[in-house]
Amino acid sequence: MEFRKIGELALLRRWLNSTDIDIILQLQKRQRLAGKTEVATLFGRLCIEQAVLDEAQVNTLLAEQRLHGAKKLSRYVIAAEIGRGGMGCVYRAFDEKLKREVAIKVILGENDSPQLQRFYCEAEAIASLNHENIVTLHDYGHEVGIHYLVMELLPGETLSKWVLKANPSPRQAVEYVLQILHAIEYAHRKGIIHRDLKPQNVIVTGNKCKVLDFGLAKSVERESFSVSGTLAGTPTYMAPEQAHNFKNANEQSDVYSLGAILYFCLCQKPPFSGDFIHIVQALRQGKRPQPLREVNAKVSRSLEHIVAIAMHRDINKRYKSVAMFHEALQNYLAGQYRFFVPRISRKGKLFIAVAVTLMVILFTMYWKITAPHREFVQKCRAVAKGEVSPLIHNHYDKLSPTQRELYQGALMELLQTPGTSRETIKLQVMSFLITKKVTKVAPLLVKIIRGSDSSEMRRAAIKGLGTLQIKKHADVFVDVIHNEDNDLWLRMEAMTALGMWKIEKYLPMFLGIIEKHREESLRQHAITSIHLYDLDTYMNRLQKVMHHDANRYVRVKIIELFASKKNKQLIPEIMQRLKNDDTPEVRNAAVVALVTLDSRRNLPVLLKDANLPIKIAAIRALGNVTAKDDLPNLRSFLRDATICNELIRSLEKLKLRGYADAIVQTLSQNQSFVTQICVVDFLTNLQIRQYFTQIDELLRKDNAPEVKTKILRMIANLELQEYKESVYQVLRDELPSVQVFAATTLGKLRAKAREMQAIYNNSSNTILRGTIANAIAMTESKLNLEALLRTSSEKWINTILQFATSLDLSKKQWQEFWESYQNANFPAYRKFCKNYRIK
């Protein structure tokens, strides 16, 4: 047994994979090192000993080895090998009996193998066919385990080689393919379907084509010829229905393959290229090959149309038989093939015209309706590029949801432009998006906080992210706070935003900054940032900072924080801080905190303190008291001249009208004009109309002008008619500055013009005369104005006329007014009337 030949044949059939070969080579190397040189070269023996080849494979190789050693099969003398395939070989041989050369096709395999069944199916198929374009079968049989077919020997080459070599014209290609169609049409009439048509299975000998290889042929009457369960054949020329299931092949499948062969002859390339899997996937997905005329411009449209029908992926739109395909090609050669162009009736033409018109109208309407949207899209693109102003605050709420999405995207794209250019616009855009609660901008804000070179942009992004309340980004703020390279304002802004979110796990971080950080401003800001947190657990630590910290402003911030918590248990600690701390800022903060926490108990204590600043701070802290019912009785403290004025102002801010009696009584106890002004302001602002006697007495006394001015304003604002006589007295006797206010007050009280006329005539003060004229005009009396004009000289006419416009006179009244004084020698008056078109 020649084992070397068995190894060569196994490698040739690719029955050994790379792993098997490596194992055999390693064994060879070991045996060579062991000195077994006679074994080391026997590759085939090792394949058998290591069970790399199974028994069937070994028997096949032994049979093929015997064939190589044999010179004769039956009466046929083997001359040479013509070709080799995966299933067997083809040899040139000489028939000793009939004295002719033949081709012998040999298959090597077991008697029950599928290849052997296909081998004899091919023999039966060819034997049943007798056609000039189909290869002729002479004999078949088997000998010494070798099965063979004897066929006519065909000189020539395969169609695939001939096409690439000859480059036939479209007409020549059609003529050759027609011979193949003629053969297959004959086979179909005999009930044989080829199922594996391809250029490699067609031999060109001279001017004639012959079809070979009916190994996959199927008999319509005998199903035993069919191959079931596997995908057989060449996918490059296979019909789509065969790629789905090989059993589906029928006559129209052969039509597709013939169309693919014609496609190859016209283009010199197959319809689909690639590996087996990709071609099968393309067929199953219904993909179309590249149009013929794109590959070969010489192909006519008629021929392209014929091939397209033959290769149609839908079997129902393909030629029904090879005969129809054959007829179409013959008509093409005769110049009689025509496209089928259906004729359209007049009604059909009218319908098409109406349909096209409607489509144009609808498209025009659509184009006009969508024009604003397209313009808006263009504007958004321009905004994103920074070409136009991005802010449309006034129109944003009117946008549709889709337009808002586009606009928001454009704004965010603008924010992402690198560099510090257009920083002002970017800040406005950021503020706009945050105001509109656009939460999807949060990742962009995080990116700006971490990577922007502009501290202003980073600060705005921190503030915006804090406003959006997206707590998953809290770590960004923590990084900013701990980064010493960041500027102080940026870190404080991050601290404020993080404090607004009230995330408990960050409270220890804030306390650590308050206790130990070297930046005093950051410590103070940390105290302000934790006012929303529940601090009960950490009160001891904060009290320790309040009592022992060296920075007075830190102590002030701690006291303010305690005041905001409304925790009365902290009052003793704050009171202790007030007694032990001599810093004015800390003491003021402590006083405010004590009043805020418990005004009823703490305010009397603070007001009795000998320290005047503490008393003043306590009174000013009354403005922080929200519950007025918690205030103690403060009437007794109004007697204290040192705090009386501040206390009246605070009671006025709190709008405590019940203290009016006690406040008015201070006029008899305290002669300070500041106190008098505070009392008048209290009554004026709270619109208290009582206490005529006290106020009238105050007005008639020889008090400071400021006091009388305040009282006159009070009378005018509250329109207190009972004070009219006192105001007349002020107008007659007081200083001109006070007289002006008195005249104005009388005007608001609608006083009689006669009493004011005398003062007007006797006064030389321009301001006073103007004020009196205005007061007289406010009485809305034409006669009063006429009286002024009669008694006034030209020197005062302008002043009077300025106030005359307040009279609501009709055109007729103005005409009468003009006629009465048209002879007056007052150029200013005539000019005034002319300007107002009074004629």
C-alpha cells in the first residue's frame, strides 16, 4: 500500500484541516528525532493510524489510488486526466472495441452515498436525451469500486472561458445562448429540469454549444431524481426560489439561469459576485443585478428588457417557459421585438390630467403652508451659526412644540461654539433656556462648568444648573468647590446652588468648610448656603463656632442662621454671645436674632438695657417680626426720649394703629421737632384723621417750618377740611416757603379764591404767586382766573396762564374769554392764545 499517495489525495480533497495537519507534522518530527526515518516520510500512514481519516474516506482514497495505478477500465484505455472536481475526475480514454476516443467521468464513493445516487441520476437523465446540443452518453458501469460514465469527447472550452476570450457581440452572444435554450427546451419536453445551468456546464466546440452535467437534474415524473434537504447548485446563476428552497426549482428556475448565462455573455461578469453566503442572501432578499446597459452600452433596450423579464425575481412575472424566452430572442434577432406600451383611452388621459393638476395644486398649497416652517428652520440654522440674533422672547410661547425643539437645539448648538466670541449672546441664550426650564440643556451646562475658559460663562452655568434642580449633577458643584484653582466667586456660586438642593450627604462638607477653611468669605458663604438644611444634629458644632471663632463676620452669619431656624432653645446661647461679645456687628446680629426668635420676652429686656445701640438695634429689629400678636406692650417705652423716634418709625412700618393715642401723647412730653415730624408721618401714612386739637395746636404754634410743612402735606393728602382756617392763617403770617405749601393745600381743599386773592395781590414772591394762581385755578372757576388777569400786570401774566390750562374750558368759553381781553395790551397773553389756537 503506497501511503504517500493517500496523503497527497487527502490533502487534494481538503479532507484535512489545519489542526489535523499540525498534529501529523508534530508526530513526523518526533519519529524523525527517534530515528524512525522510514516512517517519518509516510504522511498517509500517520493519517490512518491517528484516525484523522474515517473508514469511508480511506476506502475512497484506496479506490482512487487503484485508479491511478490502473491503465484500463473494462474496454477503455485511460490516456490522461482532463479535469477534476469535488466528486470525481474526468479522463481521456480510448474505446478498444469501437476504436474511438471518449471521455470517462469517474466518481469515487460508497454505493449508498448521495454523490453516487446523483451520479447515476445524471446517467439516466443524459441517456434519455438525444439532442445535438446535449452531450451524448455511450456507456456507464463500475469496476473495482470505481463508478464511471462514458461520454463523447468534446474538443473545445467551457462557455465561461470562451466569453472572456472572445468578447462576443450582443448578437453573437444571443445566437450561442439560443442553442442552449433549444437544448433545455427539448429536455423540458422530456420532463427533465437541469437545475444547475451555468457557463461552466456548457462546452463551446466550433460554432456549437453542448450542455453538460445533469447531476442535479430533476425528473418531473420521478421524484427520486430530486435532491432534498440541501442547497445544491451554483448560487451565482441560481433562481431566487431555489435559494429559498431547492425543492422549489421548476422550468421557470431554468429560465432564470438561462437569463443569467445571457447576462454573463453580454457583460463578461456574473449577475452577482461574492462568496456563497452573500450571494444566497442577496437572492433571498430579492436584490436586482446591475442593469445591463450600465455595464455594456452596446446592449439595446430591447435585449435588456428580455433579460430583465427572464431574470425577474417574481416568478409570476418571468417567462412561463423556455419556449417563450426562446421566441423573444428569435424576435429580437429578426428585429421584430417590441416593448408592450398600453394605449390610454381619452377618459384615461383626462383622469391623468386631472390627477396631475390636483397634485400640482396640493403641492403648491403644501409649499405655501410650510413656507413659514422652512423659514423658521433656516433661521434656526442661522442662529446655530451665530449669523443672526438668537433671542425671540416675545414669540417663543407662540411656537409649536416642533418649532420649540428646533429653536432649543439651535440655541444649544450656539452655546457649544468654541472660544469666547459672542460671550454676551451666549450668556443671554443660557439665561433664556434656564428661564424656560429646558432641562435637556443640563449636560451642556455641566460641560461648560468643567471646560469653559470664561469664568463668567461658568458662573452663569452653575447658577442655571442650580435653578434647574437636576440633582444628579451635584458632584459637579462639589468639584468646583474643592478646586483651589477656581476663583472665589465661582466657588461661592457653586456653594449657593448646592445649598438650594438640600442634599443631606453634603452637609458635613459645608460644616467642614465653616470650621476649618482658610478663606473667610467662603466660610461665611457656606453658613448662608445651609439655611435650608435641618441642623438639629449639628447645632453643638455651630454653637462652638459662634462662641470661639476669631472672625466676627463668621459669628454674625452663625447668629443670623440661628435666627432663621426659629428655634427658641438657642436664645440662651445668643444672649450669652450678646453679653460676652463687644463687637458691634455681632451684638447687633444677636439683638436682631433675639427679637426675631421671641419678641414678647426678649424685646422688653433689650429696651431696658443701658446700652443705647442695643436698644436702637432692638427697635429696628421689629421689622423682622411677622406675628404682630407676639409683640409686648411698648407704650411705656414711648416715654424714653432716646428711643421714642425710632420706636414710632418701627410702629409705623408695622402699621400698628392701636399705638396712635400713646404716640400723639408724646407731643406734650417731647418738644423735639424730630419727634413731632415722626408723629405727623405716623398719622399721615396710616391715614388717621383724628386728633384735630393736637395737630391744629401744633400747626398754630411757632414750630419749625419742617413740622408745619409736614402737617400741611398731611392736611392736603387726607383732605382735612376742618384745618382750612388754620391753613389760611399760615398763608397770611408764615414764611414764604411755608406759604407755598399752604397755598397748595388750600387749592386741594378747594378753598375760596377771594381770600387767596388779597395775598396774591400783596405778594411779590414769584413762586408764591404762581402757587396761589394754581390754587385758584384748581377751584375750576373761570371768574377766579378772570379776576387774576384783571388785577395782574404783564409781569405775572405768564405765571397765571401756565396754570390756566388746568381749567377744563370749552371752545366757546375760551372764545368769550378771548373777546373780553382782545384789546388788552398783553403780548404774552396774545402769544399764549395763539399757541393754543384760541381765536
